[in-house]
Amino acid sequence: MAFSTSFSHTKGSREFNGSLYNLITETKNWYDAKENCESLGGNLTDIRSSAEQDFIIELFDVYVKVWTGGSNAVDENTFSWLDGSAVSSGYTNWAPNQPWHPCGGIRCISVLQTWSYRWNDEACDNKMRSVCKFS
Ligand SMILES: [Ca+2]
């Protein structure tokens, strides 16, 4: 698969499968990260395949975690991507025993380098880097 660097959109964007992605290095809570991506004309990324997951990992610095667009903010019983599709209906890469959070409630999906880049659901107020996707 070909990873290419593109400067046609935001500086530092990288292209995969027809979409551009940016790693936002400033740490933000999920809501601010979502708003930031939208202000740039994109959205917090979804992850629809192992190839897309591998590509996003290429954007990471070491020892970081990043927000994706996944959350149960709309329906607490269902994790969904920002286009409304259920996360469970497609590719997933949850860490063992996830999704799970001791406090329950609204949680958002992060990708953790320290968990072999598997997914965690955690409090959306936590601050971390984020990946914007421009389709
Ligand atoms: Ca969790």
C-alpha cells in the first residue's frame, strides 16, 4: 500500500485510500477535538479496516494515545462513528475486555500505543492528541 505525503490540504496531511488525515498534536478533550476537526473541514477519524488502522498508527509519535470519532454519545448502549454507523457493524480492534469503563456513562474511543494500538473506551473529558480525517 502506498503512503504518500500531500500538501494539497492542510500542511502535514497524509493520504490514504482517497482521504487525507492530520495528527493534531495539541491535546484536547474529545468534544474539543471533534470541534477542531470540524473547524478544519473534516471530522475525527473513524477506523474501518486494519489497513486504515495501520495507516493511522504511522501518524503516531511514541507513547501517545489519540482520539477517534467513536463514542456512545448518541446512544449510551451503542458505540457509533460520527456518521452514525455502529462500530460493531464493521472492523473493530478493541483491547481485551473493552469496551468497559468502571464509571459507565458517555465514553469515547481512543487508540493506545501502550496497548499495541488497540482501542479503549474512556472518559471523553480526558485530553490527548487526535486524528482528523478529510474525505
Ligand atoms: Ca475502557
